[in-house]
Amino acid sequence: MTPQCQEWIAFCAEHYPCKGDVLEVGSFDVNGNPRHHFKAEKFTNYTGIDMREGPCVDRVMNTQQLDFSDDSFDVIVDAERMEHDNRFWVTIKEQFRVCRPGGHIIITTRSWGSFPPHDYPNDYWRFMDSGLRDLLEYAGFECLATAYGERCQVGDRAVFAIGRKPVQLEDRPFHIVIPSANHENLIACVSAIVQNEPQLPTERIIVVDDGARAKAEARLPKLTWVKGKKPFIFARNVNLGIAAANSNVLLLNDDAILQTAGGFTTLAKVGKGIVSAGIKGMVGNKNQLTIGRGLRPEKSMLCFMAVFIPKSVQDKIGLLDERFTGYGFEDNDYSARAREAGFTLSVFDGCVVEHESVPSTYRSKANWVGMMADSQKIFQEKYQSPAAK
């Protein structure tokens, strides 16, 4: 790998918003490898694949039929490989499939000139910058930039590209459901959504009103309001919002503040079951605290602070159990039911929600500890086992 190829990859890793899980396609180290450009501060898992075993190869795999699920990686690196792929148009479609929405692909390959055939095991193609641009767009990527290796000698011409997998809202439409009694909380919460999700129609924000509407509606126009039932029971009022949505839902507490641009849109596209945003601040399950590691599994339960619940989960296991009339444990129960039905639980740090600056409506109540104990007792009786705290 020439020094200019290394420079291009290092530049993209540093100057574009690349982070998370990295897949290198064609990672066999012949004369240099780009793995060292992806430092642990921004990048988590780095997986190198190739058609044969060797240095820097973590898994042997056919690049034209990748053994990974959809939306598995945040960054795809294809360095000095494409000219050796007899069906590169098939491989790039696979790369698009396993790339997460909003993720990036970084390419270096051989261009025009007299660079001799170099068989690893075969050499088939040479590329132009316009060809890489068309190839990225054919696969579904947005082409962000292309370049030539200007300082290469005759016969050593390289061409580079970087692309991005679009985040398309309508791929997996969803509604946001927010139960709220506090107009100040609600205004802060919704304002953060509007700022970070400008393409999301505000009509898809469903507020189950427990007293916030009277003072909030004038400042938050075009929301969808659902009248909550008294006395307020979290599970019951959330279920009213889910029923009104009749779609995928992002269940959000009114004291949770979205911090990531496009975060909820991206959250709705990762994972196959219930997915929580990464939490900054207070959360009962410490595994949900953001640690910058992309999508990661959760084996116990998810606190329902900012969670995406697909319609497929709702259809199979139903709504929240309204017997939990105190504080908490309806999320323990729903998580357990989802796992038993074969759905996964996961946390996605590509979407961060802050939960420390806005006061909690529930925890401000004098009897919230007793309310939690009541719900814990219901959970224990239902499952006949100690409740997970």
C-alpha cells in the first residue's frame, strides 16, 4: 500500500464524522495495512476479512457474500483490493448492505497508467474517479469526495473515494411517544428533537398529556396530543400513545434530551429488536450509559428512557403491562417478554440522550421509593424470581 493510500485513509478517518465499528474488506497485509489509523477513542471493533488466511485477517470470507447481518458496521474500508475483484459491483452492494445508515465507505484502488498486473490472486480492473463516483451511487452510497494520487510516479496512479450511506427517514418510519405532566420538561425535550431531527414531521411527536398541554401547546405547535388517563400510570398512558401511533415508536421520557443530530432517525435503523439510545447521566441500567461503542447487545433489561420499539415487537408481545401502577419495572417486564419472544435488546451509542439536567417528574414525588417497591413486588410475583435492579 503506497504512502498516499495511507494518507487518504488517515485523512478520511480524522476529518469525516467516522466512528464506531470498522470492517476492512481485503485486509491481507501485503505491503502495509490501514488498521492503525482507527484509534480506540473513536473506533471500537475493527474486523479485517479476506479470501485467505494471513496477517491482519480476522476472518476468511467471500467478499461477494459477506457473512454479516444488515447494518453491522459504521465504517467500511476497501483499500487496494477492488482491482482484484472479478465482480466488484457485487461486493460493493454487499458493503452497502452491511453498512449502517449514516456510515462511511473509504476506497483506494488502482487507476490509469502502466501499473503492472499484480496478482493477489488475480488482477482485473483499473478505475477513474468518475467511475468510483458512479459505482458508489449505483450501490446506494452518496459520494462525498474523490481524488487522484497526484504524487505517484507514472504507472503507480491511485484513485480514492469516500461515500456515505444515506439516512432515509421513510425507510423505517416511526412516531415519538412522550408522556408528560411538566410543560417545562416537555418544551426542552421537544425543542431538542426539532433541532436535531429537522426532517421529522412534528405531527409524529405524540404527547400523552398529563397536564403539560395547557402551557406548552402555544410554544410547541403541530404536535399530536393524546389525552392521558388519571391517575397517571406510566404503562397505561404510554400504551395510549403507542396505540395512537400504530407504527414503530420511539418511547421517550420528557426529561430526556436528544443530543445527537439525526440520532433518533439512525436509532430507528439499527438492531432487530428493542434498541436504547446511549444515556448520558442517570439511568437504572448502567450498561445503557454511552461509551461510544456503536451497537452493542444487552442481556438483562432496558430502562425505557429513550427506546425504539418496532411494530413487529408490539404485534407479537402486545403493549406494556398496566398492572405496574407504581414506579418502574414495566420496562423490566417488557424486556423479559421481548427476549422470551426471540427479540434482541441492544444499546446504540450513535444516538445519545442526556438525562441529568432536567428534573424528573416521578423522582420529585415524595413517595417514589415506595412506588418503586410496589412495582418490584408485582414483578417478583409475576416471574417468581428476584427482580433485576
